[in-house]
Amino acid sequence: MNPEEVNSKSNSRRDFLKGIATVGAGVAGLSYSAAYAGAENILSEDRFGALVDTTLCVGCRHCEWACAKAHKMPVPEIESFNNRKVFQEFRRPSNSSLTVVNEFENPKNRLIPINVKQQCMHCDRPACVSACIVGAFSKTAKGPVVWDSDKCIGCRYCMVACPFQVPTFDYEKAIQPMIYKCDFCAERQKGGDIPACVDICPVEAITFGPRSELIREARNRIKRKPEVYLDYIYGEYEAGGTSWLYLASKIFTEIGFPKLSQKAAPGVSESIQHGIFAYFIPPASLYALLGGLMWMSKMKKEIDTEISKEIEEEERIEKIHRIDMEGKNE
């Protein structure tokens, strides 16, 4: 292929890509039903969950390290996680750590604190899924609540709706919306592996398996050692039920958990949305505007990347062609 043919094909492709980007301007004509693409929430009876026994956790934070490694996030050596100074402040999951361990005073034994791992609870009826106006969040049948970066427009309704205050936003990249939260190692589960945090726990404080079996196991532990555990399984009914379940020896509201009703959170988040929009601009216009702006921004970045690659390829081919012509002239 000579340089003229390459330029012709490249220009055609660039025109095509740029043409696609301009279609974003037509998003403003979308209807509410077209703008909203919420996923169905169909749960499997044998969906997976995780049971965290806070009486066993020793606060090693190996789960934090394993989580970061599994999600290809920057992380120091595992030995650095032995530093317990981080427990001086209460932490929440962030865009640099999808799961965190906090430490609380143990009234029964001050020498042995209570350590609690926190991450997305993967609700059975997630408020984030309900609140997302473009369907970027979805609850898989097997348990994980996952997020699709290609659909996200950065509205951050999920952050407002979550009763556990889990989703976080990368504010340094506002034009490239990135929501961060534990995904229950959904990809690992697809491959037949267990979540990284469960796999690495040295004291088996986290048990992975079908949610229904975990609830039975939790009840058995409470029955066997009533002097150790509160007679309560956090997450069995909170916010309509969650995939992550907890056992503890101390009142849950005293170890970082919110007091929630058994009512599924989506009903609350939907009521808030409807109330806001009743006195705000029409939803379709807002969705279209946000969606159009973010979609065009993403398209521009992809187009610029494509064009840069094509320019490099053109220069490479032209160089080869020039060398070939110089060889023939000699």
C-alpha cells in the first residue's frame, strides 16, 4: 500500500469518526425512556455472599493489599500494611482503596481491639442501581453490583443514594467520570475463583459461599457461642438485604455501621429523585444534556487517540516507502 492510499483511507476513517462525534449533539432529542437504561434486578436463589466474623479479624489489612493487587491499583509491599497508625482515624473506601479495615475499642478486652472490614455491601436491591439515570450500575444474578464505565456520565447520584456511603468519585478526572467501589471480584468469580480478600485472609475471618448457607452458618455460630456474638446478623435484612453479612460482639452502630430499616433503599432514592425533578428542569432534558456532554467528551478522546495512531502509522509507512525509493535510485 502506497502513502497516497494510506492517506485516503485514514482521512475517510477520520471523517467517519468525527461524524459520529457530532451525532452526540442530537442526544437532546432523547426521551426519558431512551435516556434511562436501568438494568433488571433478577436475583438467583443461590447467589453468592460473604460472611465477615469481626470476632476473628486481627486487622492485618492483607485484604486491602490483595484487593488493590487484584484490581491492578498502585499498592506498596504487603509488609507496609503492618503499620497500625492508620487505625487512628476512621476510614471509608476510596478511589485508592476499595476496601478498608477500621479498628474499634473492645469493652470486653482493651488489649484485643475489634477490627472491621468495610467495602460495598452489594445490596440485593441496590440504591445505586435505582438511582443511576443511565443504567451504568447493575446487580448481577449471582450477587455482585458492578459498574460500566462506558455508560457513566458522572452525575454521582449513586454516591448520594448509597445508604452505606460507598461509591467514590475521582474528582481529578471530572471529564472522564470514574466511580470507584468494590465489585466483589466479579471477574474472578466468573473464572471460578473466590474474591481476593477472602482468598488471602490468614485467619479465615471472611467466608464466601451461597448467601442462604452463610446465614445458616452465622446462626449456628451465634447458637454455639451466645456469650461471644450478638444475636444478630447485620446485612440479613438491612436495606432489603445485602450480599455481605456480619457477625459481631459489639453493637453494630458502634463499629461503623449505619442503622437502617429493612426497607429496600431504591424506594427511598426514587422518591428523592421524583421530588427533586418535580421542581426542577424536565428529566429528559437533564439526562440528555449530561449524557450528550459526557458522551461527546469520551468520543473526542477516543477520536484523538485513533487519529494519533493513524498519523504514526502514516509516518512509518512513508518512511519505509522513502527508504525503498532511495534504494531503487541507488
